[in-house]
Amino acid sequence: MGSNGVREKKVVELVIMMDTTGSMESSIEMCKQHAKSLARMSKMAIPTDFDMKVGFISYKDHGDQGQLELIQFTRDEESLDRFIQGLKASGGGDAPEDVVGGLKAAVEQLNWSGSTRLLVHFADYPCHGREFHNEVDDTYPRLCPHGVKPQTLLAQLAGLGVDYYFVKVIPQHTDMMVAKFKEAHARIFESMHVNEFKADFLTAMLGALSRSMGVRPLTGEALAARLAQARAR
């Protein structure tokens, strides 16, 4: 209970992390729309005794302009929409990208405090390091300039209680990385293809959100009714 005797709402924190390098040019508008829908519809669909805040991390590659951009957890949907809409696909030289920089920001720069914590990651290419891919071109085949392996950061995210959902844009480029990431992350770790994500967006992602929250997922008429109630509030 709060100091005024009113039961305080449990807080869900969702961060969306997205590769915004040039290779994403053909997919970025679709991914941005998915991200905005995810933020908006998740707030509508969660039970009324939960509150929700959303953050965003955009990453590119080492040396790129705008290599990392971040918006802290917020309830302000308009500022989040403006941030997402302003993202452009640019930069990136070799095939792998600065995934580690994005993960590092999620661990070190976000103010995690909620009872349910999720990270949803959109990417078409893997992180640097030969153990994570079979790409021919990798400027940093052993260890990226951050000096830390992604496994270390994934373990730290798991320690923070963050569930990790990976959205594959080009699976053949990221499958090897995803398998390695799953080994390093001790909590819920799931992946899905961006096209499947598009075909049944609410069912797939809101089901994932419900699992992380530990509540029964809404489907069909129940989901439609909850969304209608939320829009009326």
C-alpha cells in the first residue's frame, strides 16, 4: 500500500533495442512501426493493477555518427514516438554491428526499478566476434573496443531480472549469435522472426509480456475487450 492507503501499481519496464545501421534500411520502417505498436498496445493490454514505462536504445557500429542513442524509461508516449520516428538507417561498415554497445547501455544507463523487466531486440546482423557468426568481414574478430564480451552483459541483464526477446530480421545472419546468447542468459530468452511478428503481432508479443509478468495471457475476445476498455479510459 502507498502512504495514502491506495495499493501501488506494479511497474512493467520495457526497453526496445534496435540496430539502425544502413543494412536495416529496407526493414527499419516496419521495425519502427512494430516498436511503436508494441509500446502502445502493451500499455493498453496489461492488467489495471500494473503500470508501464518504455525506453529505447538505438545502436549502430563503432565510429558511426549517432553510434548510440537512448531514451530513458518514460510514460510519455508522444516523446517516445518522436524519438522512434526520428531514427534513420545509416552507418555500419563491416557486417557485424555494435550489439555490445547496446547491451552495455541497457545494463549501465537505464534506471531499472520495475517488478517486471523486458528487453526486445530487433537486429539483422550479429555482434562482433567470430564465435557469434560466419560472416567474412569482421573488423573486430576477437573482442570489440568496449573490452567486454556480450555473455558478461547478458549475465548482468539476467541478474537484473530482465527477460530478453530477440526479433530476427535476417535469421541466417543472427541465428548463431542468438544460440550463443541463449546459453549465456539464465532467464526467459525467446526469439521470433520479424515476419511472424508482423503477421500476429499482438498475440506473439503480448503473450511474451504476459509470461514475463507471470499473468495469464489475453487472447481473442478477452484481448479485444481489454484493448477497447483501455482506449475508453
